[in-house]
Amino acid sequence: MSDKIFQEKIDAEKKIEPKDWMPEGYRRHLVRQISQHAHSEIIGMQPEGNWITRAPSLRAKMILLAKVQDEAGHGLYLYSACETLGVTRDELIQQLHDGNAKYSSIFNYPALSWADMGAIGWLVDGAAIVNQVSLQRTSYGPYSRGMIKICKEESFHQRQGYEIMAEMAKGTPEQKEMAQDALNRFWWPSIMMFGPQDSDSPRTGNAMKWKIKRQTNDELRQSFIDKTVPQAEVIGLTIPDPELKWNEKRGHYDFGEMDWEEFWNVVNGHGPCNKQRLAHHKRAHDNGKWVRNASQAYAQKQEKILKS
Amino acid sequence: MGENTIVWEVFIQSKNGLAHKHVGNVHATDKVMALENARDLYTRRNEGSCIWVVKAKDIVSSESEDSEAFFDPSNDKIYRHPTFYNMPDGAKHI
Amino acid sequence: MSNLFTYTIRIADSALILGQRMAEWCSNGPTLEEDIALSNISLDLFGQANGFYEYAAQINGEKSADELAFTRNEREFFNYQLVEQTNGNFGKTIVRNFLYDSFIFLFYTELANSSDERISALAAKSIKEVKYHLRHSKNWLIRLGDGTDESNKKVQDALEELWQYTGELFEMDTIDTELMKKNIAIDVSKLRPKWNEMIDSTLKTAKLNRPEDGYMASGGKKGIHTECLGFLLAEMQFLQRAYPNAKW
């Protein structure tokens, strides 16, 4: 009975709020998806954070720091949304550390040159934005509101990356080479960010029915590629896919086959930086423990004073 | 934050004269920290002129199963709205 | 180098170096909320540095703001040694910043009265920012000092370690005195009593002991630094140095 009312509500495009009844599967799917999204924002701080101290100008330094800071904020918005489903942030962090929660595989690739800051902003944020714009219409209220806020704030992120790429592409030969190299390394991982093809994506069915996801992986991927190819042409860089071709009939770009073996390898923990990223997060968390304990002890003391 | 710190709901007044609006939450161990965390997270883009923080556990919410009993009874009290009334043609400023 | 140029660049250098140290915290904060707070401080400091460098670039005309930041050597940096000290644990960062924030708040407050309009305007803008930084470091110092035994010990140790870098904050040299005659610079030695008051009252609330004034380091204003500045600059300046003709 409840299931039927729930689905009617979803079909009528009504938002589900924390105190509303929801099927257990819906809740579980949300916790998994939102926490994965939150962890991605937080782990995603690392490859870029790694270049803040080496940014080549004061302007670039401030922009990059503000961007990485936004990612921390967005992780926080998402943890908040997830907490409305009855899971604490501590539990979510624990799941991340235990390896029971995933984050976007893209962050398991290393950021090796300044051009990677361009490629990450342009491609990785670009791909994330395509996904997030779609998720603004997701059926769970707190997630949808979080996405709206995030999309609003992230609008500068992709531009920041594209600007770096554009500057380098018209810079010295060395800079152009760095930019092309970054595009070569980040192109395929970026389009794999949308996940497996629809035919291999078992959970898409329910997620679409419940309107947690509003578009399928393949639809989102196509939309990203269609947007990005002309942007590469404008700045004179070459997308590393010989099969990439405009298909007049489909009204879309055709593109080559992704390396799914690599995709699953990285997802399953065998990417270049999986261990490093998680170790970094754990280290920061562990190093902060005495600070958290101290502030808690302080608060308790203050409360005692107030009561006496 | 960690290890069962307190969750604080954050309300921001975007401009002097407007109402405070709920924007989200932060974790903090004390109220001073809650206010500062809210400032650092929610007013990075010039969004605020005043911040309220309140412990999430102190907020009392109506339950969704009560929503019919709570809110439907006001549906038919249309006389509470100015459009309910017939005004003679030509009457102004009323 | 004119006195005004050197004076301006000293202020910028301290802001830049501390900003760089704070940026190192990104993704390493004790909580996510705190990570964001530390980045905010860093951004304020880079903004201050940029403002003063731009003015310096205008006075001197040889190097742009970015060139001043990214192409000078260790001996040409005039920041206080206090701000170049490594972050250490979160407590050490808080102590370093608290000692500096207390000073620089008083400094900018006075400097806002400078007869040089640009300097006065830059100082006035910075006061608001460092007032918040001071609030942040002070509140944390109190939490950590009056938190657990472990946290108290950590910040007390940091105080003992960093105290030697506070003497330099109040030193005057000929550049200061020359510019003071024109009411451009301020007399930092006069800030000491107020600074002492601020430090003492907070340390008391935080249940910490004020270290004895023993050996005091000196030299930042003359470009003499501790060993850690070289590493900071090597990292910060790498791209500009490796690709001298590139624009980014």
C-alpha cells in the first residue's frame, strides 16, 4: 500500500522529504549514492590540493584554493543531505575508511602537471556538472536542494579549468604539450565517470523508476561529449579518440569504445592512487582526533560551569 | 566533525530587513564554533548579514503523517484571503 | 630600492608566506568545517599579499606583483620568521597564528592612519580580515589549552617553541624610522604593551603559561631566515622558475 502511494507521489514529481515514508531500497540507494557523491567531493580535494602550493600566480593560487574549498563545502552539503536519512557523518567516514563506500574513480588518477588543473576543472568538473544539473531534479528533497546549491556555486569551476587549458594551449610549445598531455590522460577517465554503459548497469532501473537518477549513464555521457568536443576545437587541442566523429543522423558525436577492464580495475581499488588517497584521508582524520577530543572536552567543561 | 559532535541548523539573513532562511547545517562542539563554521561555510559568497545557529535536536517538527490534520483544515477558509470579497466597481485603495 | 618599496614588500611577504602555510592545510584539517575555515584565512592572506605587492610593483616599476612573489630568492624575502615556521600539528599552527594575528591586528589598526593613502586603504581593508583570524585562532587556543591534558601540552610546547620568534615583531630599523618621519610607517615597538595584554589575558583563559623571554630570533626584515623558508619558496616558485618565459 505505502509502496503504491510512494510511487504515485514520485510519478507526480513530488519531492520525498526526510520524515516521509519511503521503501527501504530507496533509502539504501540514496545513502549509497549521496555518500559516494560526498566522498568524491572530499577525496577530489586531494589531486587539486596537491597543486595549490605550486600554483604559478597569485591569481591562480587564490582561484584554485577557493575551488578546492568549495569542494569541501559541497562534500559537507552532501553529508548533511545523507544525515537526513538517519546515518551520521562518522558512520559515513567509517564506511569510506573501511572500503565499504566508494568515491568517483577519477580521483585515483594522479595530477602530474599544472595542466592537469586545467584538465580536471574542464573535464572532470564538466562531467560532474552534467550529472549534477540532472540531479537537481532528483526526487529526494534534501539531495535536490543540495544539488541546486552546488550547481550554483560550481558554475565557475569548469571555466577555471578551461581557462587554464586555453592559456596553456596558446602559450609556449612546452605549455601546449603539457595541455595536450593532460587532455590525453584525463579524457577517457572523464567519460568513464558516468559509469558503466546502461546495458551493464544493474541499478539504473530502480533509480530511474524512483527518479533518484533522471537520465541514464549513456545519455549523460553523450551530452558531455557533445558539449566538450567543440570546446577542445576552439582551443586547438585534440581529443584522443580516433573514432570520434559527428553523426549527422543521430545529431550526436560517435565515439570509441572505453577500456572497461581499466575502469573496473580502478573501481576495485587497483588504480594508480587508490591507496594514497584513502591513506591521506585517514591520516588527516587520525591527526585531527586529539583536536576533536579537546574541543569536546572543552565544551563539556563549559557546560558544567554553566550549570553550576 | 566527528565522534558524535553536535549538529547545528543554520539560518542566514541575506540582507538586513529580510527574514532568516534555513540554509543547511554544520557540526561543532560549541556554539561559538558553530557560528564560525556556519560563517565560513555558508557566507563565502557574500550571502549573509546575520547568522542564527540552533541545535538540530532542539527543533520540533510536525510529522508527515499529521500533515492532513494539521494543514488541510485551513483549505476551505477562503474568507481569510482578500480575493474572497466582492468589491463594487470603481472602488480603489482597498 | 626605496624605503617605501621595502616597507610595502615586508608587509606583503608576511601575508604571502603565512597564506602559503595555511594553504598547506587544505585537505588536512582536523574536521571538514575547519578545513574550510583554514582555507578562508589563507585566501584573505593571499588577497592582502596581492594588494601590497601590486602597490610595491607600482612604486618600483621593475617587477610585477607575481614576479615579486615568485622570482625573488630567500635573502630577498622580508617576512617575519614567525610566519614561515612549519605548520606542525594543528595546535602549533594555532599558536603561531594567534601570536601573529594579535600583532598584525594591532599593526593594521595603526597603519590605517598612515599618511600614504594606498597603504592606509590596504591596511583598513585588512583589519576586518585579521580581526576574524584573531577571533578564530584565539577561540581555538582556548579550546585546546583548556581541552584535554594532551591538547594543553601540545599547545604549551608550541608556545615554548615559537616564543623566540615574537621579539622580532616589535623591532624597528632605519627604514621604519625614516618612514615614520613622514607618518607613513608606524612605531611597532609601541604595540608591545597592548600585545602583551592580549596575549596574557588569552593565555590565562586558555590555562597556558607565558614562556620566559629568552633568546629571541631576529633577521626576517633583513632577509635572514630560518631554514624552512627555502623549502617553502622552492615549492611555491617551481613553475615560474622552471618556465621563465611562460604565462599562465
